[in-house]
Amino acid sequence: MSTQNSQNTSVTINDDGFDIAGGVTPRKLTLSGGDATIVGSGATNIITLPSTTSTVAIGGYATTVTAVGTTTLIVSSHCQQFFTGITTQIVVMPVVSTLTLGRNWQIINNSTDLITVNSSGGNAIVIVAGGTSAILTCILLSGTDAASWSVSYQGISIVTGKKLTVNKIITFDSADDTSVITLPTGSKTLVATDGTTAKTTNLVGGNNTTLLGSIPYQSNVDETTLLPPNTAAVKNFFNQTGTGGNGAVPSWNVIDAIDVPTLNQNTSGNAGTATKLAATKNINGVAFDGSADIILPSITWSIVTADGNLAINTGTLANKASLCVLTLPVTAAIGTVIKVAGMNQNLFKIAQNANQIIHFGSTNTTTGAGGYIQSTLTYDSVELVCVVANLEFMITGSIGNITIV
């Protein structure tokens, strides 16, 4: 038997093992051909190691650079496994039959890609994202699948100097893009620390090809959803018909005749069905009732070689071998025009009908058939405009010395 002392602790080597003395209660490490057991002085088991265990690694860490490879852990592997790099890596956990219950490893992913942790049978236990970690604890000493392991995934990565405070349930889940943030019942908005309402540039996700032109609307289950865009190559219109108390799901539709309000109000006339004006109107001397297009007249000149009647909105070139007598029309609307010009030395005369009169400045012809005007030179001309329907005409232009009678 031999004894070694170190401060307050002494180790005595006996034939049946080691006596460890120190503190209040002596402890003994007993080694045998079978299990190795650390027991107290009252033979209470502290740690029991299977006889197949050759080495126990307590503490320490190992670092692996990811290389799209596989790292296989065994019972003696360091309990902290760090991974760095820019690619993926697979970690295979130890065979659980070589372990003791409660043995755990921490997988710390300092790489920029994913670390997939599998059981010894190749079953996925957890996928550790870059900047996160997971603690895996052995809970069964049999089996080769994920059921032999309990996982605590540290999936939150917070930069130094910052913290995340959660007073109520908050869930982040984007595995299938269906639920990104879940807030407790009653929460309506995300609010920044300065009190402003947080905003988003994408309400429900998707891409700009299939969702271009989509319109968000509130559903009846308190969710924002999208009305798909109108993909038809024709115009469609936003359509929604409520119940009188509630809204409805919107849709796209064409405009039906029933959707267009009747703009023709019921008046005393027949505006809704009329095809022409009830009373004919004159436009520049041309009758118009709306049933057909009209052509506003321009002055058309013609040569006459005999006495005759003048027509409104015409020009007459008098070319008779003797005095050419031209009589005003019986019917003429206000604004209609008559033009007369001479072409021979025998001149022209514009005669009047009963009750008609011609005004030339402050001078007037005699009212009725006895009044007239007459040219004095071969190429004299005159232009008259009707100022009182059918009866009175006014000279608006003349060339030569016009005689007024």
C-alpha cells in the first residue's frame, strides 16, 4: 500500500483499488474486471461505466471546417462540436448502446450553411442553421433512429449588445411559407420601439410573375389574402356584392347592363326614345331636326342672262344684254346672304316684293314693290344679309355707286 498527499486530498493505493480521502466523507474508486464504479463510503453508486467503455471525454471541444462531408461522433468525442466554413456538413451521433442516459453533445454551427444531425441509423434528428446551435441528449440506450435523442434547438441568433424580450407567445415558422409570424390572440400589429407601426413590402408572399396586380383583402378568418389578378386579355372590373350587413369575397367580372345606372330621367319629353327634334330649327338658313346630317351652305355663284328671282346663300352674276331685273326671295331666314355682281354694261336691278325693304347705312329703299337698288357701272356688286325674316335686308358690302330708290 502506498499513499500520496496533495494539499487536503490523499490517495491511498490498496490491493482492491484506490482510497480517495479529502473533505468530509472519504471516497473510493474501485476498478474491477467488469464495471468501474465510483462509490461513497456507504457504497452508494455515484457513476457506473459499462465494461465496454474504454475512454470517457469530459469537457473540451473540437472544431471542424465544413466540406460537404460527414463527421461521425463516438462516445469519446468532445461534448462541444464547433463547425466553421461555407458549405454543408452531416454529423452522425454515437451509437446509443455505448452511452449512458443523459449524455449530451452541443452542435454549434458557426458556418454559413446548414448542419444536418443524424442518428447512427441515418435518421435526421435536427438541422442546425448557420449562427445557431443545438443540444442533443441521449434518452434511450437502444435504437438507431431519432427517437433515442432529445433536442434543444437554439434557433435564435441575436447580435452582440442586443436582446429579445418575449412576454407572451411568439412563433416564427417559415418552413412552408404559410406562417411567418404568429402573435397571441388579440394582437393586431407589430409595433417598433419608437411606437410606429411596423410595415411590410410583401403582405402574403409570392413572386411578381403570378401575383402581379393582385389585390389584398381581409378574409372572414382575420387573415389578409389576395384576390388573384385579372389575367384575361380583356378588361374586367372589380366586383363585390355584400349581404346588406357584411361584405363578400371580391372577384373580377364584366360589366352587365343591369350594373349601369339609367341616366335618362323621366321628363315631360321623349328624350329617351326620340330620333329627331320635336321642332325643326334653322342653322345658317338650313332646316335641321336631328334626323340627318346637314351641310352648311357656302356661296355658289351662277351666271344669269334673264330676269328672275334671287335665292338665299347664292351669288348671281348678271350678264343679260339689257338691264337684268332680279327680285328678292319671298322667304329668307335671318342671317341668310344674297350676293349680286354685274358682268355687262346694261347693269342689274334688285327689285322688292310687297312689304320688303333694303337698308344701306342710314338710307332705305321705298317699302314694297316700288323700292329697289340698281348698279351704275358694269362691274358694280352688292352683298345683302336678311335682318328681319322675309322682309328686311341690309347691304353689308358694295362696289360702285349703288342707286337707292
